[in-house]
Amino acid sequence: MNQVVTESSGVANPTATALRVTEIFLSLQGETSRVGLPTVFVRLTGCPLRCGYCDTAYAFHGGESLQLDDILQRVAAYGVRHVTL
């Protein structure tokens, strides 16, 4: 199922060509079987869950609307194999 979520309500729009992104950054994976591997993280804006333990509340609002092609280009510029969305 390849759907793009474009609203903070969590409603998927499979024809969307953009996502609201808070940040794109390179770091080491800290979880799963890929711990320690260089990974590009694409942090989306607008999670509606508001978990009490969330460490990224700054991503609840704001962000920048980016075209999917622009996101892919920015991710590819890091030159690493792993990406977490």
C-alpha cells in the first residue's frame, strides 16, 4: 500500500505529490536490526497522536511542503543506503 499522508488528520491521499516535512537529516540508526548504520531520516510534520513520551513535539506543527521529487533528491544527496520516514 503506497499512500501519501498529506494532512495532520492522518488522511491518506494516494495522488498527492508533496509532503509536509519538518526536517531531513543524517544520523546513525538507533533502533531495529540496523542499529549503528548511517541513515537519512525524513521527519514529517503533523503527527496527531501526542504521545506523552514524544521527543519531537516541535514537529506537531509547521514544517515545509516539499514535492516528492525534491525529498528524494535531498535524501539521495546524502549517499547512504538506509532511509527512515
